[in-house]
Amino acid sequence: MWNLLLKCFIVTFTIMIVACSKAPELVRLEGAGNKLFCATLKDIRSSPDQTLQDNNELVGHAANIKKLYEAAPDIISEDLRFIYDILAASRDSKGTDTLLAFQMLTDPRLAGYEGRVAEFAKETCGIFDGDIDYFVDPTVRPSGICSGWPLMGSPLTNDRFPYLLDTSSANYFSNIFFSGPKTKMRDGMIHVPRGGKVTFKGEYPFAKYFGFNPNDMSTNNLKTLMDVDIDPDEGSINPWREPMQSDMARNYTAHLVVDKTPEIPAPNTSYVGQTKSGGRNYATFQIYRVYGTDLPVLPPNSAGVLLPSVTVYDKKGNEIEHHPMCDPYPNNYEPPIDKTKFPALPFPDHRAQSNAGNFNVKGNFGLDIDLLSNADVLYLSSYYGRQNGEVFAIRAKKPKTMNVKEERYPWSTDLDFRMWTACTYNFWNGKANDCVVDNNILEDKYGYYTLIVTEAKNRPSNATKENHISWLDAGNFLDGQISFRMLPKHTAFLQGLRTNIEKGATTPYSPETAFCSRETFERGGFSGCQQESNIVKNQQ
């Protein structure tokens, strides 16, 4: 799914000429009105449409909205049309169309459209699943105070649809480098001439992971500069490669070059002159991600170091712009907060209806574009709903990841991979209901973890530390998804895990899932839950 990493880093970039065609004209049914709308809503909640199964997951979401629009009364028809149009634009986006489509998808006004529909469904149909309160915050924008890093994100910003933020351990900072005509520049962009470069000078942060993640003008990933791969400056140490003392220097220098990748690339360098598909790249959306900082995730921070300086050079090596190192969150600074709130929309997630309990490795809703996701992360997702049972249980052997308390470091040879997190969401709401980092996921004496997802009222009494069972809140929604973020995805372990999940192979590390009642889980734990789940499957 979208990492959140999906921040509104493209909101300022509307200068490209895009061909985002209007969604096909929709036709309301002759009998459209309260009665038909309520009947249609009840039908799509109870009867999954198997024709919605498409690798592009937005196909199914848009199709359900289309059905509701066709049946809706005038009072909510325009709200549903707006929701449909933005989903359809993202569903059908190609190339630079993605920029405009994603900007539409991140529009905070969507909370108002969803909210009015949720209120109508409750008042007219008697259908609701949770809190239908909503608020549209038109003023917030994740602006930073550092000139070289004008955009930033944290759990305080964009924790809503469609970002699906990881609120357990992540902070984000961004810049937009533009290589087109200066007359097309917009506020917040940094101009880099064709053949020029951007140089970052900074200190390795105190964290489990950091990386420079450049993306092309279609939001597709370009080559990441990941922590362990960045050579240190002379006299400095890279803490992802070897142990270091607190008084040792931890400096590095990294580059983005606006040109084609040469036959022999320079170290610490990503070439961003071409798009992922091979055409000229006019804009680079560069995201500096930091996961698992040594500091608490809140208040937001830059992991104990200043943000790196940003210096722009032309093709001949002449310096044309410089932004010094900067503290994005100085003392007494009030960070931006996005107060936009989405309701519990009573629409089903078609993935939870037809594919509940199965893990997949798709990201970004199955679209053919990367949408600013992290190229270093393997995304695993599964789905659950009230119709499946009160408890969604997951069990697998726990991988060995970085854990300083257990003397496992980035350079340790016995790691399976670096780190992972798990978060729960509802598609239509987008807020992270709950998130947990790997070191806080409990394991039993056999080395297995049991992770359960329930609404708070359905939390089993045996979901405790003493029983080695970790609990995640599903929120008060009809259904939802759990997303694992594991990195770095190029490790042999994660490549093998991906292959096994794609093939449906059963291995100790491939998550097993089960659905059951709270009573069943309290009585029999995961095995009892699995037995009940199997009985239900056999009866279907």
C-alpha cells in the first residue's frame, strides 16, 4: 500500500502540462433516491462483487462509489461524484498525469465530502460503523523552516487518507529540484540546471535507517542513497558499517546529478536526469527519510543531527545556490499539525470482502507507479473486517532484526534484515489506528510472535505481555488493513519472503492468519482461533 510517506510533497508542483481526462460521465438511475441508495449501500456491504478483483485496487473502490452515486439522491450526489472523480483519476493516471491525480487525492476537502455522506447514511439508512465526525483543515501545509528542506512530515501531519503513515518511528523531510525553465518555477522549488548537481553534506543520524529517496516527475523511484551505502568523509565513521564512539566524527557527502547514469557511477551519487521510463526528468521529488530514531518519534525530530546542507552546482561545477545545515525543530518551535479528520465512512473495503487474511506484496494500491514509496522497503499487507470475526490473528517466526539491547547492530552478521513495523488502517479514513516497531513485538519461547488485531472492545483478556501476545487496535471501523514495512528489501531474507508469499508457500516466517471470536481466542489462543477459522472456511 502507499507508504506515507506519501506526503503532500507534490502539492506545490502543478506546473507540468498534464492530460488528466475527466472521468467518464456517470448516469444516475431513474429511481435514484433515499430508498435505492440505502438498498445499494446494504448490498455492497453484504455481497462482495468478485468482478472487482483487479491488480489495480482502485478499480474496485471506484466501482463501489459509482454504484452508490447512480443510486443516490440529489442531496449527496455531488459529494459522491467528487469522491468518484478523484479515485478514478488516480486509478487511470499515467506518467505525469500522476501529479495532478495525486494532488486531487490528497485534497483535505475529501474529508468533508466523506463526512456528509457518512452523516446521510446514518440519518437516512441507519447505517454507521463508528465516529462520523469530520473536520476539514484548509490551512495546514507541512512547511519547514529550513530553506533547503521546505517540506517536512511527521505523525502530526497527514495522518489521514490517502497517506497511510507509519506513526511508530518515522520522520520525513523533502525538497523539489526542478530542471525545467525557470519561468515555470514555483515557491519551494530549487532550480538545478541540466547537467548540474546537488550536494548534501551532513552527519549520519542516530537511527535504524535513513536514506535519500529521489523520485522522478511521475513519482516513480530513482536510485536510493541508503545509509550503509554512503561512504563517510575522510576521518569519519559510517555507524551502519562498524561500531563508533560518541566522540567520533560521523560526516558524509552525497550527490544528486541531473544527468544520465554513466557506465561507472560515482560513489554516493544518484543520477536523476532521466525518468524511470527513460525520458527526460524535469523534476525530482527527493525525500529524506529517517526511521527508528534513538529519540522518541514525538515530538518530531531529525534524529539528533541537523539536516544536511544543500548546495547546487551548474554543469561546470560553479556554485549557484547554498542552503546551510539546519535544525528543523529548534527549541520552542511549534511544528505544523494537520487537524483534518476523516469520518468512519460506512463503505466496505472490497479487498477485505474478497481477500481477507491473505498477505500480498503489492504497494501503492497495485498501481503501476511508485507514488513516492520507499524503494528500500518491502510492503506486506493483509485485510480484515467485522464480517470475518472479532479477532484477526497473525503468527510467524520472528526474524532477527537490529536490537541494541540484545547487542544486534546494523553490521551484525546474524541479522535476517534491519527492521520492520506493523500498522493498522481503514482505507477510507487513512489514519494509523495503531503502529508497533519490531522490538516491541513479543515472541514466545519458540521464537514465534502472535499479533492480533481487534477493536478495543474486543481485545481478548489473554492478549498480554505475559502470554507473549501483541495487540493492535483496529479502530472503530467496518474493516481495515494491516501493513508491514520491512527493510532493506534487497536482503536475501526479504527477497525469499516475498517469493514465498507470492507463491503461497508455507514457511516459518510466512505469516499465518486466522479469524475467530474473542471468546475462542481467550479459550484457545492462536491454535483455537485457527481451528475456528478453518471450520468457517470449510463451511463456505
